[in-house]
Amino acid sequence: VTGDSADAVWATNEPADGTVVFDTVTPPAAFIAHDASPVQAHTVGMTALTPCTEYYAAVRSADPAGNQSEDTNGGAYYRFATPGCAMTIISVDDGAWTDRATWDWRVPLEGDTAVISAGDAVALDANPPPLEDLIVVGTLTAGDKNLTLTGNWTITGGPFVPGTGVVSFAGAGTQTITGNTAFHHVEVGASVTLSTESVVTLSGTLLNNGWTSETRLVTGPGPIA
């Protein structure tokens, strides 16, 4: 998926053509992309899409005898969003961070807000691009991966399992930690005042350019300057 294009990929059990019907509403009907080639592995491109827009799609194929099948994802249709603006992306299942199936619209991009839903367990398998806000209601496991935020950190359920990675607060002005959180390494940007409304436990090091708090508990070898 790019800002103005996307590919639909599916397979059939015999050679057939491929058609994608897509739209910004359900059921999709406004736009059609077609490939007449009789193949079993289908890739059909959707072009002239609008950036920062949510789309729904269905695919269908017909063999040379005219037998047709359609996949509408059980009537829910296949949803995707073109990049071009920040969005709030919500987890819909357990899974890896980079797995599209973990999220409702897309894997979070730079500037997005990511929400780990209650009951979902998401594991970082790569370093995400800088996010605006992160809200953890389910479970987020970092392993050895790093997180960067330009906005706020919120734990309302949790836990956040830090591993050995770094959480960087790299915005400007005040960034706030809400909810008791255990971090390993924390880095605070030069333009940031990091304020915590909760208990923060630090097991690694703190590279600190500013920290203000009414109540906090930070333990571990890293000093707070």
C-alpha cells in the first residue's frame, strides 16, 4: 500500500482472471481493477487512490468456463488505509508488530497513535518508526527492540514487558507517562520535559535531558540527572 496505490493478492485453485472491486464504503462498488490473465496466483493493482483514506475491497475470479467465485471476507470486506496522515491504529489480535493481521487498518506508521487492545498480546519484532502516542491496554512485549514516542505513554491495563530495548521520548515540550510502567533503558530528548503521573521503574540506564514529577519511583543503576 502506498499513498495512491495498493495491490490485492490472492490465489485460486485453477487458472482464472482476477477482479478487485473497491470503494470507501461498503459494499464496495465504485472502482474496479481487472486482470484478464488466466493464472492461479493473482496480483491486481488498485491505482489513483486518495492518500490518507480508508478503503474496502472484495476480489473475484472466473475461470475460462465462466465459473465465478468471490471473496468478501465473510461480508466484512478487506479493509486497508493509504498513508499520508497520522491515524489511530488499534490491535485486533495477538501477533507480531509488523504483521498486518495484528492491526485494524495497517501496521502503525510514523506519527500514528498505536493502541494495544484489552486481551491482545503484541510483540515487537522490529523497531517501529516514531509514534505519536502509545496506549497499552493489553500486553506489549519489547524484547530487544526500541520504541520512540513524540507524544504520551499510557498504560491502562498492561503490562509493558521491556526486555533490553530503549524507549525514547523525542518530541518537544512536555511528554507524559501515565500508568505504572517498568522500563529498561529510557532516553529523554533535549527538548523534552518528561513528566510521570505514576510509578516508573527503571532497570537499565537513563539518558535524561529533563524530568519533572510529583510522584515517581525509579530504581536501578541509572541515575536521574
